[in-house]
Amino acid sequence: MNEPALDGSKPGGESLFAAATTPDSSFHFTVMLKDGEAVRTLYRWGSEGVTGYRAQDFAAQPRLWLDMIPPDDQPLVLAQAQLLKEGRAAPPIEHRLIHRDGSTRWVLNMSVPHYDEQGRLQAYDGLLLDVTKTRKQRDQINTLRHAIEQSPSVIVITGEDGLIEYVNPKFCSLTGFSAAEVLGQNPSILKSGLEPDDLYKSLWDALRAGREWQGEYRNRRKDGSVYWEHATYSAILDEAGRATHYIKAAEDITARKQAEESRTEAMDQLYQAAHRDALTGLLNRRGFAEHLDRAWQLGVRHRQPMGSIIIDVDRFKTLNDAYGHLAGDEIIKEV
């Protein structure tokens, strides 16, 4: 095996990793062993791009390769090296590395062993691949995934064809459907049948036009019960601006709707009590005065005549005294 120059020029026998990677993101080295102990390390190329240190720095400081690894990650790296020394398979590992500029990088550490004719480990090619950006992207994706799964809102993602590809746990707890039951299904399985078709048409018209849609409507759970939700729909676009998926974020507003309905009923009851006679259901004096005023204004505006009839029940007090108030009430209702 030819030793490279310390300036990182490639040796005659290149590392197996060299053809598939670039010097600015990968650090290649070869560790030579004798009787299971490392006796020489050949720093092939890419050390400065990944670690900030030159090949000369590693040659001058034998412990530098370990010192640039945070203490918490060192046991993992040493365990991988021990597996190689023992001639056992050493799977790739990810660990941190302190760059010469003080920044923390994430690297993928891989090794390929070389054995002699007797099956003894002679050397291994090592690769440190800078995966900092990939790791950050993966961490961001994991953070987003956890946020969606733990969200108090219902999250539904469909494909371009409108079929469900993802639902979060809140969806399952609200609707009673498991994820397995709805994946690949059309969201229409939740339709209550209580909303007009125009509502759904306006929803899809907005999405196809690239607009967000918000609204309130009723859906039906797996057990048949109806619930209200406030939903926001939007499209997920690719780099070309084409919709590849659609996402819905929704909240259960059933309790709010029930409270609004109760308030409406209470207000209606108060209005009826203030404007109508409790016995006959007819307008009382206040209600009649308001009704008469509206009718008068309408007649004036449209120049239409208006009339009124006054009905009097003669000797009603006599009937009331003779037969009682209950009988008097029945007479009033009949009249």
C-alpha cells in the first residue's frame, strides 16, 4: 500500500470511497494495523474540508482524531474501532465532530476492512462524511412530525388525487376511525349529509385556484354522531408551483356551536316573553306596537293603505267571574 504525501495527494491505491465522494464533504484515511494495533494512519484526502485540520496536523498530533470528538461521542467511536480490531463487522455510525473553527459538525463514520490471507485484519479504509446539513434537515423533519402528531388540531394530508395519505392521532380520537381505516380513502367518508354541495365545490375551487379555504361545517364520526369543525385547507406546492398534496388543519367546535345554539334559543325565548302573550301566543301590547310601527313605515314607503281591526269581548269579566279564570283563558284562546 502506497503512502500518500502529507499534502493530501491521492495514493496509488485509492480508498474505496474516493470515487463516490468529494474532498469538501468527505475525509478519507487508511489505518494500518499489526497484531491488532494501529501502527500507521495514512491521511489520504479531504481532511481540511471536513475537520479544518490538514494532514500534517494529524501526523503531528496522534490524538487529534480523538480529541476533536466530543467526550459524549467518544465511546461510540472507540467501540466501532474495537469491532474492527477484532475483525467483526462495524456498522456506520453518526457522531459529532468539533471543527477547527469551533463549530460542531455531524459526520457519518464508515469503515471498510482489509484482511490478509490468514484472515487477520491488515488495515481499514475510513470515511468521515459531513452530514451536518442532512442531519439538520432530518431533525427539522422529526420536529415537525412530532409537532403534527402531538398537535391539538386535526391534521389530514391528501395526495393530489384527494385520497388520504396521513392523519394524526387527534383525527383518530375525534372521528373514531383508525389511521389504517382511512388511509387511501376519500375524506368524503366523514360527510354528514347536512351540508350543501356548494360548500364542497367552493372548497375545491379555492384549492385548485391556489387559494386557502376556511370554513365551518358538520362531519360524521364512525359511530354516526355529528360534530362541528372549523377547518383550514391549503395546497402543498412543489418547486414548479404545482400542487402535490393538500393539507387540512381543523378544530372541533361542537361545544362552541352548542353554546351558540343555546344562547340563540334563550334569546328567542326572551324575545317571545317580551313581545307575545304567554296564554295565546299572540303579540302583546309591546309586540303589537312594534309590529304596527313596521307595518306603518312599510305602507308609507310603498304608498299602500293599511287597516286594523279591534275585537272586544263583551261581558268577559262576567264570564270570568262566573266560570273561573281557566274557562276565561279557554275563551280568550278560542277568540
